[in-house]
Amino acid sequence: MSRYDLSRSEIAELLADEPRYRADQLWDGLYRGLAEPGELRVLPRALRERLLGESALAPGLRIVHELAADGGTTRKWLLALGDGTAIEAVLMHHPRRSTVCVSSQAGCAMACTFCATGDAGFARHLSTGEIVEQVVLAGRAARAAGRRLDHVVFMGMGEPLANYDHVWRAIERIVDDIGIAARHVTVSTVGVVPGIRKLTEAKRQVNLAVSLHAANDALRDSLVPLNRRYPLDELVRACRDYVEATHRRISLEWALICDVNDSDDDADELSGIALALRAHVNLIPLNPTPGGMARGLAGSPRTRVLSFQHRLDANGVNATVRRTRGRTIDAACGQLAALRREARPPSVVSPAPTTRPPDQTAPAPSA
């Protein structure tokens, strides 16, 4: 558990012998101030020292490894939870924004064939506080670099909509208490239709990204096993209802796999879905993972990626190629945790100056 699992009333109970406004000061310091309890100068010194001994206010995450790449603009953490389970979070600085990619589960039960997290299997859901604490960690790191964290994407380890209740409560804390705009929060899913329908009924204007990767059921069944439970027709209907109810634009994520889903026919099938949903397409050069390589899956070459993008453009679909960030530090979700399981040291990369192209793609790590 994390200090960010405490409710306002539980914070007030901890400070029952203090003036009532002290609870608000502590709450605002933890969230708006991204502060440790001992850093809150608005509290009396004696109270700060007392709070340092409160087990309920102990952090829920411990940094095991912190790695950097892309001239220091990408940072990745391997984090241990209270029970020793490992998760990951990635902070990415772009010219006009700073984004954290957070995990929602330890491991994942979706078993997508090209995903390092899927190879690990499922350990457990993260609590609301464990999710929020990743955002706070990234916010503190961004502030130390002279930046402000202003975007959150649920594209790390796990399937967010399979842990809907905790994810949604975390979003409420991120928006209401930390102060990140709802339109700067993106929830990614491989197609958990009931979760999409819950998002449709919710009041927040968060963004939805659907990890599609195939536009026919036969291929998608093999790449994304959940498709056998929620086939494309059902998934597309849920997405269409989401667009009509929220007036938000959906993003379709497509990891380009050489000779698997990168043909002109694949682009044409994808175009049909994207145009029907008025969706934006994010093309992702696939990061290599041990499981994917064992299955003979490799990322499409750059020429094929650009050809696929051109085909979509010719079909009237807006598509961008996501910049690959942090490949040298195993920044695709699940890769760093996999190294820990295999007892191999991660590839630590010292920051070095790089030249970055204009920021024109969605804020997320490679698949």
C-alpha cells in the first residue's frame, strides 16, 4: 500500500489531535506540492518529525534502478512495491510537454504475443495509491529538471481497464488533487469492451487509445488473444459509442511487425476502421523483446514503416510514427522487469547530448 491510498478522512484521523486545517495542508502538500511529509514547512517541525514515523505515510514504491537515455530526456524506473513485486514507470520530456507512462498492474494477463509484460504473466492489480505515487515520483523528477509534469499515459505494465476501479480513482486524484488536466490523461486498452463502456459513462474528458495491431479477427486473435472474447465488431461499436458520447478523438495504436501486419492490405483494413471512428493512428516501430524474438517477430524496417504511413495518408487517415524513446534502457513496458527476473543487469546509459526532431507524435514509449 501507499500513502496515496489514504482518503482525506483517513488523513484527518491521523491528525485528529491537530487543528483541522493541518489535514488540508498535509493533503495539499502530498498532491499539489508533490512533497514528502518531512518537507512540508507549513507544518510545525514537531509534527513533521512525528509524521516521519507514521507507517501509514510511508512510500509504497522503492526505486530499484533509475536509467536515462535520449540525452537525459527519457528516464525509466524499475520500482519495487511493498511486497517486492516489480513495476515500471517512464518519464519523457518533449519540447512542449513532459509525460509519465505509468503501470496499472504488476504483469499482465492479456498475453499479447509481442509484449514483454505479457510474457511475464499476471501478478496483481496495483492499488490507487501505487498508481498515483508513480505520477508523484515523475512529477518530482520533472520539477528537479526545471520542467512541469503535465501529461499522464496509462501505457505501462498491465491492462488499465482490467483494473478499472483503481485506475479510475487514480485518475480522479491525478486530475482533482495533483492538478493535471483530464484531457492530458490517456488510458490505453487492448480492447476491454466493458471498461470502454464505463469510460463512456464517466464524466471526465480523458483520452482513449486502443491497441489494435490488426484489423481482421483472424490476425488479431493470434496477436491479441482478448479479441476472441471481444471481437473487432464489438470493439468498434464500443469505440463508436465512446466517440459519440464524449466527442473525444480515439487513437488507434499499431505496432508494426515485419511481414505480419505491415502490408498494404493491412493498411487498407486499418483505414476502414480508422475512418469509421474518425480516429488518429499511432504507428509504433516494434521494440524487440525476448518473447517476440523467440516467436520470430521483428519490427518492420523503416522503409516499410514509412510506406505504411503513406498508404494510410493516401486513404485519408491521419497517422504519425511514434518516436522510439529509451530503446537503450529497455524502455518498452515490461523489459526492465524482465531483466530483473532473469537476474541480468540493465543497460545503464549516461545522458549524452542528442538532437531531437520536432515533437509531433503521441507521448508514449514504444510497444
